Amino acid sequence: MTAPRLSAILVCVVPAALATIGLVGAVSAGDETGPAPRKADAQAVPSIERTVRLTVRVEGNGGDAYVELPLAQSDEHQTITDETLVTRGFQVEEVMRDGNRLAILTFPKLEGPRRITYQFTARIRSTKVDVPATPVSVGDPPEEDRAWLRPTRHLQSTSPIIREKLIGFARPRMEAGENDAIRLAWDLARTAYERRKDGSRTVLKATRTGHASDRGIDRLFATFLRTSGVPSRPVFGVDVGKRKGGRLTTWVEAKAGGAWVPMSAPRNLWGRLPNRYVKLAHGDRPFIVREGVESVRFRWKISRPVHTAEEVQ
Amino acid sequence: MSLRISARPLVGGAARALALVLLLTAGPARAALEADVVLVYGSSWRQVLPAYAAAAKAPEAGSPAVARLPPVILWTTGEERWTEDVLRRLEPKKVVSLGPPGASGARLEIPGEVRHIEATDERMGSVLANAAFDEGDAPPAVYVAGGSGLGPALAAAALAAADRAPLLLAGARLHVTVREAGALARKLGAKEIVVVGEGDATALAAAGGRRVKVLSGDEALAAYAARARSRHLVLASPADATGPFSPPKLSLLSVPYALGKGAALSWVDGSSPEEVAAALESRGEGPYDFVTIIGDHLAVPMRHVEDIDQVAAGKADPRIHKVPPFVDPDGAASDRAVGRLAALDAYDLSRWVARLLHDVSDRQDGKGALVLANADHKFILGEAISRTTSAELANAGVRVESFYREEITPELIRKELPGHGLVLWEGHPRDLTLDDDALPAPESSLPPATFFLQGCYTLDRSDPYLLIERGATSVIGTYMAVYSASGSGFARAFLSSQLHEGETAGEALASARNYLLAIVELKKRRGHKDWRKTLRAALSFDLWGDPTAPLSVRARRPRKAAVTASLRGDRISMRIPASRLPRVEAGPYNAEIRPGAQLSALYDVDESKPGRRLVELFFAKVKLPPELGDDPQITAPYDESTYAWVWAPRTRKLSLLVHEAAVPKGAGRRDVTLRFQVHPGGKVSK
């Protein structure tokens, strides 16, 4: 799905106001197939505000450079303001694809390094929703869910290794009357794998070896959901509360009761997303897609926003 | 140009009749769908199976096919990239695009002239029958798949396509469909209606107004097998299309594959593949020298064995391994060429089957071989053997690019993977396709290549599925841990069989397995203790691909002649040529061997020379006549520790392995002929 090209973005800096154009809610309503998730009564957690700067270094090799950069979107969890994209010679077009807002950056015959800087301010609220029970499904899914149920590179949901693991785990519980696919997938991902920092990140290897990294457990959970007929998708986000190391992080969204709800099995986030996470993109896709370049590297800078006030005397 | 036919859900007979009239006037009369490619949106068998019957044409003269079917490619949202890729390769001029109402609006770039046909699951059979057949076509029958089971429907589709006859799929009311079949039969000039499933022929004949024959699913398969008359059997499990937890529906693709290969077709539901093949052969079908299994290991199960090496070592909780079908866990010789088509879903498999049956190569495809060995610096012995395999390929005129150790980088893999017809990975397994987590390389489509992933558990990783998704035609890998010498020896034996004897992928796999099994026998004769690891390697390898496929790269007659063997009377002569491949070295190991010679973990240590010289092994296969019995014994004027064999009674093939110590001292660098005597043993047929 390609959104109308926004001519205003062809300049190097995205006016902040444009950030709200064409938003697709991350917690969006779909077909109401069951009780919709509702906001749980949560302790009042204040929102926080952070400025996020992502610097991407693209090394050209003389080819036509193509870079896809996810742009943050406002939703119930986060409000994005003061958004700028400094492209330094790259042509830019904003598109919506699979619910992601993407900056498509191109540079013909790019030689040498170029920097792209993407900056925004996010007001982030903690999210907590009840997750309605969702039965294991049989038969063909609704058209709009197909994309989030198919096996993909990291979510090999129809692999016999995955199906065997899930069936072996779920069958006794289903025979005992349980039929909540999300709970079954959650319990399997959380209990059947040893959580290790250096564990496997791929679902098949994790299932063979029995250990998985946090990324691997998130992928396992999303994979088991798809196997059970529950639409799911990995999410890329930035952890603004992390002080050291890589700030790029992942969790999972499951479609329950017609809405996408945040979950993370390794971090025990059942329908919860703390206010330290800013969502950037979803789906089993690279964080930054690139073609025709030698290499791409990126780094983050997180800061508290500085507001200019006027002294009235 | 785009022609659109739509048969949305109909209400009442008049509306249905009107829709049919519109359909019949939509295009010119034709005996089958005029299509270079048939696209089907979704994977509903009620959409797919009638398409097989409607698109089938008579096979070309000399073709083994039972019917000539254009590529039938299933696709859905998310499959656009690879579907468009295979369409680009197929370069169709006419495409028929099928799907439920509204499907043709789905976004897919389709080359050529496109004809859209939309109908509900219930109506697609009828719509296609009327679109593809016309008065005077006079098919032998109109087929009706009765009941709700997929097995009989698949059998009916195969039979209908073989007869170039229309197929209707009955719903809950069989007699209604038979009545419709009767009207169709009258229009087309078909003399009878064949119902596959259950039903009362007399009552159905009254409904159809035509003679009705009722065949069970098994009878339909037998009738189809009689048309195929092949030594190739396709096994699938229709149960893989129903139930919870995302069944992959791979059995849907068993029909076009069997039709295209001219192979018989059967189901394994509740039985093992070995039992099914034996049962068919016992009733006079076959014999089946080639078996293609369509389905993953949940649909078509594999035997499980405890790790033989760990059991011998007394480990209390040994690993459990899967053993490929038709492989004997105790090490009996392999006697069938077996391959498995296991993809993540029917969409991937439909493209794979299209690649296997139709030429999808394009001029951009690399034709040579890529060898990547010992990327982790751990398998020096395997690297030494791998270097001789590269030399063997080069000797047969194959363009080879080989990389070792630190030369193998993610960038190199990314760059080289799409450019070759054969990729041999040897060493510690890794997923070549996954790359970095956040910044993976662009997903390149692949040429119709063979990927030989020689390492531990390589078929239990992500790569095989992703390689197939992107365009590979074969993946050879393992279900167990494999030591590098056995693994590299297996790969070398596999490629030698293809290069020097023209064996297909399945035959070469069986030959390489028998080579390792003969090594086990030789090691036992020589008193080596570690033969169990070799046996485990022999049981490990499996082919995901077409067992009848030839070598995937261009080769020519070898520059230097290879080891050969022949039988005259009851004597086997093995000719060992003088000329050798270039010497290779890796760490302390070195080898300078003759073309077609094999290697394993056996080496000589000569105190006067540095390093460890790998021992040459000579391996040959000979078919023995019945008069040499069903348990022949071999003797030779050489020490008994220098030769061993394995024997496959079903094919009467003897695989003979000879240690270089059997070559007379002083032979120097000249051709040598070794002679072996075959003694009749067991039951002897005169």
C-alpha cells in the first residue's frame, strides 16, 4: 500500500506538522471478532517525554542507493512531535505500507558515506490492556489477517518443527478444555525454552536446542500465535530508558478481539507496554531496508527535550 | 489485455444458468484452459483441483508426463515478491488467474494477457469446466469428486487431468453435482460420469442421466497409476490440509508434480512410506526405484532412532534423531532414489513444483559451482576433502569458485549465493539466508540451484525453507550431527556419482549413503572403533528435491579419466587410472587422488614426511545378474582388510569399496586394474 506522495517531504526537513498526516494507529480496530481489549485499570503512571535522534550512516558503492527508514507514528501509547528528517542529498518519499510509515530514501550512484538524521520528540504513556481469550482457529483466515498469519523469514509458523512443538504442548491442555491460543503460545514460549542472553534468535534452532535469546523468545511467541491462527507481528522500537548498549528493541503485537495488543513473553509484558518504549515499525522486516549500498550503520541519541520559554516581566 | 469472468455466489437456478451462459460466451471454445501459467489466489482445494483438470493437455511425444500442465502457482497476500519472480522467469504470454470473488483485485504484477476467472469454492469446478471444455471435446468422462475428503478429490483430479476431462467437486448433496455432471457430459459428448468417493451408481445414474461409475479413492489412484506406468512413486498425505495449527496443505501439489513426472500417486495416511511402497509393489505396481515424498515430517512421518554413537558410549539420555524414509537405521544398503518436497506452505511448494517441471532458468543465472568450506576454522580434515571435491568438479569442466576459512564473510555469501547453480557449504552450520538481525542483506531471488548444506542438523534450520522460497530447486542436508570427514566424504561421493555416472540427485544420494555404509564395513574389517559416527552420517542426509533431477551445473567428459568398474561373468574389474587430481593441503592433511576416488577420515602417517596423507578409497557400483544369488560374497587376492561391500537385493546393486592398500606395490603412476571374484550366495536364480 503506497500512500500519496507528500511533496512537502521532498525538501530535506520534514515539517513537524506532517508527522500527523496519514497516521495508522498501532492499536487499531479491525473486525470485531470477540470482546475488544479494553484498557485495564492501571496505576497512574505519568507520561514521559524524550527526544530521539537516529543517525544512519549509509556507505555507497556507486550503485543506486535505496534505504527504507521507519518513521514513528502517534497512537494511544505515544504522541510524536517535532519530527525532522535531514537527508543530505537523498530524495525522500513517505509511504504507508502494511500499516508502517516509511521514508523511502534514494540516491542515484551514491559514492562514499552519507548521513541521514531522523529526530522526533515522543510523549510516551504506559499501555495496559486486558487480552481477551482467543480460540485456536481452524480454516481460512479473513483476508485482512492473511499477511499476519503467513510464515515469514523469522516466523516459520508452518514448519513441522514448530507445529510439532506447539501441538505437543497444546493438545493435552486443549483436551482438558483450554482453548485460549494466546495463553497457550505465551506459556509455551515462556516455559519450554531456557532464556539466555546468547541463546538462539531463530525459532527453529531455538526449538532444537531448547534455549533462546529475548529476541528469539519474542519470535517464538509470535510464531506460535501465527501457527494457532492468531495474527501476530514483531515490533521494532526504541528503548528510551536504556542507558548503555543498543537501544533498538523488539516486542510482539497480537491481534486479539480485533485489536493489536502489545506483548513480550521474555519480559513478561502481557498486554502491557511500559512508557520507555517507542514503537517504530511492525512486521517481520528489517529495521532498515537497504539495497544498492555497501553498508548501513546506525546509532541513537536520547535526550530530554528542551523547551524554550518566554520570561514575562 | 485483461478479460474478467466473475461467478459470484448465485441465488437460484436461473441466476446460475445466466452466469454460465455469460461464462460460455466470454471466450473462444477450447479443449483446455489456454494458459501458459495458471495463478490461483489462496489455497482452497476446491479452487485448485478443478484447475488441474481444466488446464491439462496431452503430453508431448516422448515425454514421460501423464498430462501436460502449465505451471499452476498458488499465491496470496505476502507472496507477491516470489510469485512475481517466478512469473518473470516463466515469461507467460497468457495467464489465467483464478480466485474467489474479489481476488483479482489483489495486487500482483502479472505479465502477458491475463484472463481473470472468479468463482466461489462451490462454483469453481463448474465454471472452469465450462470455460475449458466445449461441445465435441468428447472427454472419456466427467469426473465428480464426492464427499468431503481431500484424498478422493486429489485422486479424482489426477485421473481427470490424465484423461483431459472436467472435474466437478460435490458438496453435501452429491446427486445435485451428478445432475450437473450429466448436463455437462451431454454437452461435451462424454459417455459416462465417474464419481470418486462413495455413492450408489444406479441412483446417481438416474440423477445424471448418464452411466455412472463409482470408484473408491484407492481405485481411482490405481486407475491413475495404470495410466502412469512408471517406476516413480509420489507419496503424500491429504491429512496435511485440514485441522488446527496451520496445516501446510502440501498434498495439493502432489497432483501436478505426479502428472508432470509421469509418476504414480498414493497416500501414506496411517502407514509409513515404506509400507505403502511395499504394498503397491506386492500387488503388481511399480517397482518404484524413485520415490518423491510430498509433505513435511508431520504429514509423512520419519522413523526416529536413538543416537547410535551415544548409545554405544553409554549415554543415559541419547539424542533422538529423525531418519529419512527408505533408510535402514541398521545400515542396510539404500536401494531407492528418494526425495522430499517439504515447503512452509502450498504457495512456496507450488512455485517449487513449477520450477521442477518447467524451465525457469534465465540468462542471468550463474551456471557454475560455489564451494564454501570450513568458515569456522574447525574442520580441517573436511576442508582437505572439500578441496578435492572442487578439483573433481573442475576436472569435469564445471566452473568452480571455492572459498575457505576467513575468505568466507557475510558479504561474500550475500554476493555469491545468487550466482551459482550448485552451492556446497561444508562446515559448522549457519543460516546463509538470515544475515544480520536488524540489517539483513536484501533478499535476493535465487536461480534454480542445488544447495548442499553439509553440516550438523542443516535440515532443521531456517535455511532450507528460505532457499526453497527464493528459488532453489534442491537442498541436501542432515537431521543429525555429522563429523566433517564423513560429511565431506559424503558430499564428494554424491557429486562424483553425478559427474562420472550421470546419476540423478536421488540416485547419487543413495550411492553416497552406500559409500558411507561400505566405509562402516571397511572400518569394521580393519578394526577401527569409530565406525558408528560414520554410520550416523550415512543415516543423516536427505534430499529435499526431485530425486530424478540431473546435476544442476553444466559438466563435460572429465579431462582425466575416473575410477570405473565393470562386471564380466562373475568377475568385477576395477580400473584405477594413473593420473591424479592436483594435490591439496589443509592444515596437516594432504591428498593427491585420482578422479572418482573417495576419501574419509583414514590417513597415513609417514614419519619421514610431514603431514597426514589422506588414504584413497575406490568405490564402484555393479549390478549383478540373478545367477549370482541374493547374497553374493566377494573375494580377491588382496588382504581382506582392503575391501568391503554393501549389497542391495532389491536392485541387485553391489557397492564395492577398496582401500588403496589393495593396489600392488610398485604400480607407480600407471593405470591399475584390481580384480574381484563374485561368489553366488543365498538364493540363486538360474
